[in-house]
Amino acid sequence: MNSSGFSHITINISSLVKSLDFYSGILGMKITHKGNKDAYLEWGNAWVCLLERPEKEAIGNSRGVDHVAFFISSEDFDDAVAHLRSKNVKIVRGPEKRGVGSSVYFLDPDGIQLELHTSTLSERMAVWK
């Protein structure tokens, strides 16, 4: 298999309205499709599918998603952290240095942990070797 990079992530959510406000309104993702129970959003080279599922329809095990990380430039990092704070987004860790980059971990409306990170995988691995 020859994967060329991050494609997308699908996130089971409880409310499409709340999540679109968060992912589009606060994080600035572009809505490319909005259905009754789903939405597709673009953010740079990545895309995210939000899938509204009642609690009884949620799939997967109880461990859930640990976190989803999105790349952000070093130049934009501090402004992004300030923006999250201005919108009262719950920051659970950071901002902090992780390898040669910076990270901040925060929660979406369903308590899913997200991360903004400034370095590439190769930059991070160079530090871990």
C-alpha cells in the first residue's frame, strides 16, 4: 500500500448544529456538503466528515478517538490559541513544545480531543530518534 498522506477523519457527533458551529464557525473549516445528519468540511489539505448519530447508534468501542491532530504553521499558532480562548473552547493541555513544534490540545462540543501542531512528522521523528 502506498498512501500519500492524511485523507480524512469521520467523527461521530451528537448534534450537527453544535458541531458545525464549532468546526466551521470557530475553527474556520469550509463546509462543502451539509446533509440532514452529516457534513463534509475542508481545512487545508485535510477533510473531515461529521456524522450525527443518536447515542444508541454510535459505533466503535468505549475507547473512542484519542485525539485528532491538525497542522498549523508556527506563525499562526499563537493567534489560533488566542482564538480558541476567546471562544471559550476548553484547552486541556498546552500550549507546549512537542519535539520541534508546538501543540495545544482542546475539546470539541462532544468532548473529543483535538490538537493543533506546528511540525511535520519528519521534523518530529528527527527529535525522537
